[in-house]
Amino acid sequence: MLKPQIHHSHSSRTLFLLPNPFILGNGQAHLPVISKSSSTKTLRKIRSVGYKPGNIKAIASITEQQKSIKVQAIVTVSRTVGGLLSNIGIQQGLDDITDLLGKTLLLELVSAQLDSQTGLEKPMIKGFAHRKDEHEAEIRYEAELDVPAGFGQVGAIYVENEHHKEMFIKNITIDGFPAGPVNLDCNSWVHPKTQNKRKRVFFTNKSYLPSETPDGLRRLREEELLVLRGDGQGERKTGERIYDYDVYNDLGSPDSSEDLKRPVLGGEERPYPRRCRTGRPRCKNDPLSESRDGNFYVPRDEEFSEVKGLTFSVKTVDSVLHAVIPSLETSIVDSNLGFPYFAAIDSLFDEGINLPPLTKQGWRNILPNLIKAITDEAKDLLRFDTPATMAKDRFFWLRDVEFGRQTVAGLNPLSIQLVTVPYHNIHEFLFSATVICRMNNEIYEWPLKSELDPEIYGPPESAITTETIEQEIRGFMTVEEAIKQKKLLILDYHDLFLPFVSKVRQIENTTLYGSRTLFFLTPDDTLRPLAIELTRPPMDRKPQWKQVYVPTWHSTGACLWSLAKAHVLAHDSGYHQLISHWLRTHACTEPYIIAANRQLSAMHPVYRLLLPHFRYTMEINALARKALINAGGIIESSFFPGKYSMEMSSVIYDKLWRFDHQSLPNDLISRGMAVKDPSAPHGVRLTIQDYPFANDGLLLWDAIKKWVSDYVNHYYTDPSQVLSDEELQSFWTEVRTVGHGDKKDEPWWPELKTPADLIEIITTIVWVTSGHHAAVNFGQYEYAGYFPNRPTVARMKMPTEDPTDEEWKFFLEKPEVILLRTFPSQVQAAKVMAILDVLSNHSPDEEYLGEAIEAAWSEAACYKSSF
């Protein structure tokens, strides 16, 4: 995955991108870390990084001996694009009058303490905020409040929106207390009271474990969680804030067509993580499926910011899906038409594709990098930017050295595995022709052997033999020596894909094999491909077919090798998009987000630690269900599993996904790409020293873990506090038993009893949503924009698979035509290139690790920068 993505600022610090999209970099991370330094030292450090001293003051209080005091509450509201574009109409006029009357927002201060005499909550201090001034994208509202003696610490504020439209409240500051200002970072939409009479509550930036919650806030803490959980009934409406679970039952459209019916993912038959519940009506033709009509609901604060929305969701993806692609399909009449010659592929970047005029829809302005205007205003031109990989070397995709390099440094560096021998079998290995090897917790034999049922899938023995490999590494070492010295590696899509071959081959212009690709680790630490095995199971009254291809200078063999690589790259592209990207960083993350919002209070320190890493994930997932992974969507129409794509991801989730293997060190160890070594810089020793995904990733992993460790140890000073934290325990229980409930009985789930357990769990979640995601996301266009390098589908079978005399003759005469016909069609290629161009871009409001401390984190009693 790894091309390091680093944001450059005027600071000398290296910055890493936060959650969605996420970023991975190389270099030392500068992350804020909690410690118990003195307040003087803390203040000095905070001043050095640009924070005002008032930001770390303890929550303000007024003692019994003090007189009442006047304080000023300043509410900062982000000006919305909707507001800028809708300054007319009756509602806007009414809101203007409300502003003039000084009754825009009703504020109610909540004391953190109960009344010492009655034991009841103290009366709230109320006041209206009026519009004060505005500055660029922000509007400030101000309220003067009289706080009586004995009110105590301000623990929360109720807010009621008197406008007729929702408002995005960025923060609230209450100034005037002797101890300093009270800060509340809100970053939330507040609905108008005309839509919902329930007032919004915001807690101050001071974090509390449940057992430490001030008495005056306990009821609010519990009630707010109940609101967020909802009652599990009814259809969710736009603007609501309810978090609940459901299965993936909205990917198909059975009421539109029987061919668009898709199985439900989630449950005993097809295990899968849970998504956010939407509660829409069921389909008429399939009661198990939910209708796709209406709203793809996500809780309001999970939706894109308007900046992100304009650049990613509302305009770009919808534009590609609803304007560019239909126009593309109109321009290319035959959807199965391939590229006639390689120069035609190059013309996508040089000349482009003429599209019907898009000017009226305004898409040209929305997608300036994609839609290149030409002098004739009656036409538009779909012309792609040349990917950096292609710009440097137009034939890079043909080279075996690049094939090996991208396996560890390209778009999917998470599949390569080591062929190893357990220590107790080394003696057997040296004196036996059959050797047991372990890869990713599965037992293999050498020669490699399938674990699938031979009655269904044919003989299990691999066609890759010892002689095959030794012919390729002759002069270096024997196979025995290669395995013993950890020089033999594999990309294995054999048993995972073989059960889908017969089904996928029923899709027009699509084929599939089970595949194995073996690599040799050379003395210069690069991967050299040795052999590719492609297998077809028994089908259509034909026996099993399998064949091995090796690199060669012979012209016919070289063409076959290039074709075999194209098939493997299509397999790897599909696995990358469905598993390494969608499943592991999006689908598996959504249950963490739902559980956190249902079980962890907004004032819980762990919630505040996780929150920025969850940013936009649920909205992106909803958009994916709407247009990318749905029946007939981009994935199904352009990637090799076709209509079986999501079903395949369910099978792989069931077979391979483990939470404990999502941490980077454990992931590397499970694939044999590293071993534990306390003397090594990151506690692991890599099998391949030049492994950019691991080299850069471990730097970020250590930085994240150091930050999380100091943060957790600051709040959980006594190890017993972790086990007694009912919110934290409920969160982790719900993740395991509901969000990932189909795997609730697995023995590998980590326990959550100590701060060390919590540190490992949180670090794993943060890593997946930052470094892991960055590696598989941001390089998509650079590596797959020139699709011969990463074809998403193979449309023709190998020429050596049961060829007729005419087919074989045609291949011998025109092998390049067979390769072009194997590649995606013109429509498929342009679709994928267009969507990857959008998905790979960075948003203007991107966040980078270490760029700015979260406001809640700066409220911790002690703060220091340890990096």
C-alpha cells in the first residue's frame, strides 16, 4: 500500500493524516502525550506549541464564599454553504428577526454539583445568545449570564436552537470566571426546536471516567447515551443522531429485477460485520431485503463536513456515477468493446474520450481534473491525468522486478506470505520429500496442497513442484535451503477463489481461476517472481485443469507469462478492494463507531481519544452501499467477482478476519513477514528488510502506541479502573457480541482487564483507521490509474486452457490482441479510473496526526509533547 503520504506545512514537524481518508508516513510522528508533569512545565510546553494558558485551566467554579459573577458565553457557529446559498425565503426572514431580537440560541448552564442541602440538581442558569459578529466562515453569538454564588463548576450546557434551520456549533467558551474560561468543543449540528423539542446537551472538555462523574452530571451522562441508542424501531430520518445495528440487507434491488437480488450478509450462513440500522421498509419480492428507496441514513454528526461534501460526496462521486459514467456508456456503444491496441490505452491520457455535452449539468466545473474542456463547447472530453508510475516509465507494468516490488510496496502489501517450516519439522524437512509449512495459521505441505474437498474441486496437489522452483533459483540454493532461510514467499488466492470459479464464469466476458504465485527473496532484498499456478475446478463436464507458468525469454512463453500475471493482478486488485480496503478498514470499523457512541459518553476519555479517527467513516460506508458495492454498482460491474463480490468478502471475513491480527506487528507475524525480537527497534525483526509498508508502518504504529499508552495511563492510574469502567466494558462487549457478533465465540478476542489490554485494543483501532487505510487508499490512482498495471478483471481464459486449433493459432499470431482482450473493456477501465481518481484525492479539510491537538486532549491536567 505504501507510498508515504506526508502533508507538508511550514512547521518542521512531520505530519500524518488522520482517519478518513487516512495517511501513513515515514519518519517520526509528533503526537501529544499525556503525562504527570508539573503544571508549570505543562504550561510552558503548551505555550511553546501555541496554546493559550486558559485552555488547560481546571473547570471553573464559584465557591460559597464568592458573590454572583457575570460571565460571557461565546458560541461560535460555522457558516454553512446552505446558509450562504439560501439567504431568501420566509424562514430566512424569520431567522433574521430572531437574530435582531437577540434570541437565536437559548443557553442553560448545568452545575457539576448537586445542591448540598437538598441533594438535587441545582437550578440551571439561562440566557439567550444574540448575534455578535461574523468573520469569514464563522458567526459568533454572545450571551451575558449571572452565575450566583454556590453554583459550583459548570459541567455542561443545554442549547436550544430558535432558528428554523439547523446550525453547526463549533465551540462554546464561557469567560469571566476567576479560574479561567470554560471550554466546550461541540462540532455538532443542533436541530431547530421546531423539529425536535429536546434540547442538545454539550459537556465541558474535561473528561471523566464513569466512576468519577460529578454527581450533577450523572443523570445527563446516562440520558444522553439512551438518546443515542434509540429504541430500535421505525425508519431513521435525516438529521437524527441514533446509532443502532443491522445486517447488510440493502445491497440488492430485488423489486427492480431478479438479477439484482443479493443475499443478506450477516448471520450464521454468511457472517459479516454489522452496519448502521436505517429501518427502511422491506422489499416486496424479498422480505429479507430492505428497500433502497429513500434515505441511506447515517447519524447527523457522522455526515461529511460541507467542505468534504463538496469535494468528495455530493459533487464528485455522484457526478462520476450519475453524469460521467452514463455519458461514457453512451459514447462507447458496445460495453464489451476492448482496446484495439495499446496506443488506444495511452490515448486516455493524451487525447481523451469525447462525451456528450455536460455543460448544462455543471459537471465540468465540479470535476476540473477529470473533465478536460476542449475548444468545441458542444463537447466535453474525458481525459485522465497521467499516473506518476506511468509518467516515469511507460512500460513499468511489464517488468517482473516491478511486479515483485509492488507486492510489498504497492497498493496491496498485505497479502504476501512466507513459506515456512515449523522448527519441529526442520529435521523432517531435511530428510523427507514432503514438508509441512505454516502460512497465516493454515497448514500447508510442500509441494503445496489445497485443503478444499477433492471430490468437488479435484486433486489437491499443486502443479508447482520442487523441480519447477529449482529451475528458477538454480545457482542460488535448493528449495530446502530457500525455505529454511526464509527466501520463499507466496501470494495465495487458490483456495479462497476456487469455490467461486464456476459461478463467476457464468458472468458474460469474465473468467476466474484459483491462483498461487511464488516469489524468491534475492540477495539484494527484492522479490523475484518464480512461478504462477492457475487452476480451474471440475466444471461443465470437464475435469480439473491447472497449469504453471514461469518467466522465460521464449516469445510464446513470455506472452503466456504476461497473461498469467494479468490474471494474478486482477485477483490481487479484487482482493485489495474488497478485503484489504473495504472489509478491513471500512466494514469492520463501523461496529467500533456504533458501539462507541452507544456505550461511551461524550465525556469519556476513550471516546474523545477515538472520535477523530472515526471521522466520515460511516458516511463513506453508506455511500459505498449506495453506489459502489451495491448490485450493479462499480465493484460488481468492473471487478472480477462481479455479482459475487460481497458474498466473497463474507466468506473471507469468516475464514480470515481476526481482531488480534489487525495490529500491524501481529499482522506481519501472522504472515511470516516478521518475528518477535525484543532487541529490534520495533520489537519485531522483518523477513524482508526493504518492506516499505512495514518499515513506515512500524514507525507510525510505535508513535500511536506511545501516545495511546501515555493517554490511557493518565486516566487509568489504578489498573482495576479498567475492569470497573462499566461504559468501557459495555463498549468492548458490544463490539464483540453485536457489531462482530458472528464471531463472538472466537477465542482470539483480546480480554479487557488492564490498561495494557486497553492500549493494545485502542492502538489497533487507531492503526486500522489511519495507517492501514492510508496505505490501501491514497495510492489507488497512481498504481491502478494505468489499468494494465492493475487490471480489475480478466475477461478471457488462458490460451492454454483447452484451446481449439483456431484459438491457439490466433494466439501464436497475435498474442498482444489476446492480452488486450483479457484486460478490462473500455467502459470498465474508464469507470474504474474515474472513480479511483476521485477516491484517491485528499480533501481540503484533511487532518494529519500531530498537526493539531484535539481540544479535549488539551484539557487534561498535564500535557507534554514527547516526540
